[in-house]
Amino acid sequence: MRPWKLGAWLVLGLALTAGAMLTEAADPNTFNRLLPSAAKRNPPPPDDGIHDPVNEGTHMLQPPKDAFGQLPKAPSGNYIDWVKSLDGKKIQPRYDRIDTAAEPIVMDLNIVREVKGSMPDVVYPHKQHTEWLDCSNCHPAIFVPQKGANQISMAGILLGEKCGVCHGKVAFPVSECVRCHSKPKGDGAAAQKTGTTPPDAPKK
Amino acid sequence: MKTEVLGRLRRFWIGVAMFAFAAGGLAILAPEGNAEYADVVINNYSDKAGMRPVVFPHWFHRVRFRCKVCHADLGFQFKAGGNDINMVKIIEGQFCGACHNGEIAWSVENCNLCHSAVPNTPTQVHESTLQKLVAPAGDRKK
């Protein structure tokens, strides 16, 4: 057979296989049509769509799953519960660039915000935030440190204001509603007292 | 003469085969753009300077440092692309250069560990709620 004919058949074969694979991918009756598959979470850098697989350095970067194995899971974001990871000392992020012994200045004060409408009230815990951040990260630019002085709405949060400066960008997104809306209305039982830790993510 | 025609034909078919391979590969392997949550692409200058844009992985750094180190001590503003970072500042020890100096972390000569994004990727925070509001989760395949 002439080499070019061989080439022609090879091409045809490939085109057909590729075609078949494409139609398979387009099966209209897949079980989850819109839900992204869990297997695609935390992809390694060369497959994540923003790192260039042609770049050599891309292949030297750590795949998130290698690092996340031991860490407590969460339903969204990095799929890691970073607050629990820190509390359980699964990670020991430095509080100072160089000094490994520097300890955070933690403030344990809960702010309860009564919410209009049907959702449970919101408990804002300073403790979990000051473990990671400095007061100056929020006060006074994002939140005026005065009771009643801050207008907060879900619409604003979704647009990246107030809590939304971090939640939905780096910290867990607002789809984890009950982590913030954690205090049932009209019953003083749950986590209201100043100085207590708020209830954790919902029990599963 | 005849061999020349054959040679040209062969080259043509090799070309077609390579194209088919590439197209097939793309169709099967095309990544969906589902990068790690909070990966920041910084591209104010990189593309224009002929470098790949920079990818900053929050998850990797927050395992090692609290937010305070970067966002209070080192002065990174909470805004992707909002810090006007360039290589002179980095080499002088500001921003990434406060750590990527060969002491705390590997130094600047490892260009392609930072400059690792697909060319022309705009400045963005990956997987952010805002990004998803613009392009809902189910719609990402385009």
C-alpha cells in the first residue's frame, strides 16, 4: 500500500473514533446533567484550565489533592474546612513571615445580627477571623467598628462587598448558608452569649 | 519528479494526521476551566511583556501563612490585579519578593513557576462567586 493511502486510512479512523467519543460525551440522558462531577474537583495544575500545560513549571507545581488528603472536608470552595484544619492543628500557617513562634492575637467576641425574613440570625465570630487576619484587614475600611453602623445585604455580599470581600473569593462561599445563619430565631439557646464559639458547620 | 510529488503528498497527509490528532486530543482532553478555588491570575503587564500571566495559589500559601502576613504585614490589597506588582518591586523584596528571595522560598529565577498561566488569561479570582454569577456553574462548557 502507498504510504499516503495508509495516512488517509489513519486519518479516517482517527476522525471516526474522535467523532464517536464526542457523541458519547453528548449523551442527552446523563444522570447529572448540570452538576459538575466530584471527580473533577481540585484538578492538578496542568488540567485546571488556567495553568498552561505547555509550560514546564506547571508540572512542578503541587497538585491540590496531594496536599488536601489529611485535611477535614467541606462542601464547597477548596472542599477543605480551613477553620477546622487550623483548630485541629492539621496545618500550622505562620502568623509572621519569619518568626515561626509568633502567636495570633485572638479576640473571642461573637456579634449576632438579627436577620429580616425567614433565615436564622447570623453569628459573626471574631475568634475564627482573628486567627487568620489582623483587625486592620477589616476595620475601618470594610466594617466600621461600631454597632449598627454597617448595612449588610446578601445582594451586596454576592457582589463582593462586606463579608463578600473574602467569602466567595478565598474564604468559604455563601452557598454554605448555615455556617453564618446559625442562630435559630427567637430561641436564645444557641451560641448567643458573647465569648462562645459558634456552632460548627451542620452535622451530617 | 514522481518522488517529489509523493513526498509532498506524504507531508500533506502527515500534516492532516497531526491536525486530526490534535483536534481529537483537544475534544477529549480539553480542560473545563475548573481551577482551584481562589487561584488568582495576575495579568496587568505579563502578556504585554511576552510572559505568561502569573497564577497565585491561595490554597498553597494559606497552608503555610495566615492571611495577615500578606494582607496586613506585606500590604497586599484585597483586589486581584490591584497591587501594581512588577519585577523591579519583586526583586527589591516587595510583594512576592518578600518571600521568594532564596531564603524563605525559592527565588525569582524560577520564572515559569509563577508565570504559568495560559497566555491571554485575564486578571481574575478563579471560581469566585462573582465569576459564577456571570457564567453559571452548569454553563461552563460553553
